[in-house]
Amino acid sequence: MIYFLINNNYQYYDLKLHLSDINKQDVSLIIVPYTLDESELASFGPTYRYPRVTKPGLSAQVRNYIRQRRLVEKEIQPSQGDVLFLYTEYDLLNQCVITHFKRNGARVYLIEDGGLATYLPFRMLDAESLSVREKIKQWVYRSLPSLHTLRLHKLNGHIFPWMADKFIDGVCLYRPVSIRRNIPTILVRRTVRQKTVAPTHGTVVFLNERMYQTYQNPEDYLAGLLKIMEGLCSGFDTVFFKFHPREDADWRLRITEKVLDQFLGVRIIEDDSGIEEVIESYRPSVAASYFSAGLLNLLDRGVEPLYLYHLLPDLSSQPICREASAVLLELGYNFIPEFSGANSRFQSGLMSSSHETAAISLTDLVNRK
């Protein structure tokens, strides 16, 4: 049996791109939902759902973990011939499922979760020191069943809950990027061909990110976003702005009043669906952002990815941004030296790169002995 563990709409979108040679009824879904529309999931084989905790606090999280772990081990009975694909190890319940499968002899493969979101942490092994509170949380997590190898890997002040590399048989990447974790990399391809967007010349879509949560203070974020909007409005005829799907109403209002209202030509996309699902409605020639996962995803749809984080000094000096630059340079990306380069003539250098001839399908990977 093939199992897919998914947490959000992007992961479900990506999963569907692997199903041209896989019968849905032969796929079992394991759902640990974050932002996930579950209305289309009924056509698969057996489906298991394990909700995350709804109450705040470490004790509530621990109680929910213990409860859901018991259900996982009761309801799912993997065997040596089974394969589990998932997109992130960062959720505790995801780690519980991984451990359960490995304990029963199944293979476990991690599929890249939107490009840089996987590439960057997997290249940065030198973690920052944990605070006392974070050390206590790590100790509590490690005391739970199936989480004894967990470590809180801290990068740029952001916590990535890692498990021991031995639990993951391989990382499936869509691009030939080197990583430093002791996990084999496997170059894979999607078997469903995505429809290329027919771009409208002079149109850009900006994918916002919640930089104010981790990477910038609110004042620097708003000042930086103002510079970005000025640059995009100068270089493009039409500018679409898409909020991050998990941005709350207060921040959306604040961004609109402090920044977007200053530019009459900016059009806000109200749809909170993933950009991959709605891109054909807007048909940009360029997609811009700080380092949103959507940029590399849209590259496969024929939309040029435009990274802008390096033009903001408070971001470009941060370790994770320096590593992002190293990854993009490894792929052959062309950075613009200043905001005046953000225009409809921009070419990323990535559009013509081809590596699919060396890539395999997930079905090929499943059939490996």
C-alpha cells in the first residue's frame, strides 16, 4: 500500500500531480490538517484523520499527542512492503506516524515541501542555542513515546522540530540541490503535466509572507513592503497582491491601510486558495516575493520567479537568507541588483533549465527493491 501523509492544501495539490500512473483507490491518506480543504478526499482508499490540538499550551499539546498516537497505532497497520510519502517532519504527529511505519519495516520518503522550505533547513546544520524555555519544551517532547530522537533545530530564531535522519529513507527533490543532512536525495518528477499559464505581459503577482512573525519587526516589514510595492508599481502595468492564506484580519487591514492604499494600481486577490490553484485567473508573467515557496512552484507553470529579499538590508544579512542565495545561485538564478530591475523584461535564468531526464516518478521509487 502507498500512503501519503498531508497537512495542507499545497501538499494535496502536489500529491495530485503524482497520480497519473497511480490508482487513487490504491492510495491511503493520512491527514494531520492545518489549512486543508477535505471535500475532495473521498475518492481515495482508506483515509485516516488525526486532528491537531485546538487549545493553547504545552500540556494540551501533550495530551492530544498521546491520544492521537494511540489511534495511529490502533488504526494503521503498515507492513514491510508499504511506503509512506510525506512533506514535512515538523509536526509531532507526523513524527509519530513516521516512527510507527519504520518500526513496522515500511519505507519512508520525504517529498520537498515547496522548494526552499525544505532546501534551506536541510543545508544548515549549525543550529542556534535554545532558550531555557525551548530546552524544557525539547525535554518534554523527547519524553513522549516515539519522539525520543526529536531535536529542536533553531535557525534564524525559528524552530524546526527534527527527528533522527535514520527514520527517513530519502528526500525526494524536484531540483538538483545539495543538502547536508545524512539522508539520501532522490531527484523525482511529477507525472501529471501542469498547464502552462498564458502570461499577460506587464503583469506581476506579489505573494506576501508573514515576515513580521520571525524575520522582521513590524515597522521594518511595513517599510520594506512599501519599497517593494513602489518598485513593482514602477516596473509593471498591473500588480496583484496576494495575502498569505494564514494572515489574520488585523494584519490584512494594517497592510492595506499602511501600504496598499498608497498605490491605486495594486489589485488585491481575495481568494485564499493556494496560488497554484488560482494562477490562471490572473496570468502574470512574473511572480514576486521575499522567498515564498510559490515562486519555484509557479516556475513549472511558465511564470518567472522574482526574489526580492536580498534588496532589503535587514533581511539579506540574515543567515537563512544568505543560504537562500547560495541555493538559488546553485540553480543558476539571476538576482536583480536593485528594484529598477523588477520589470516585465526580467528573466530568472531558471526557465530554460532542465533536469527531468534524470528524475524518476514516485511509482518507480515505490517499485525499487
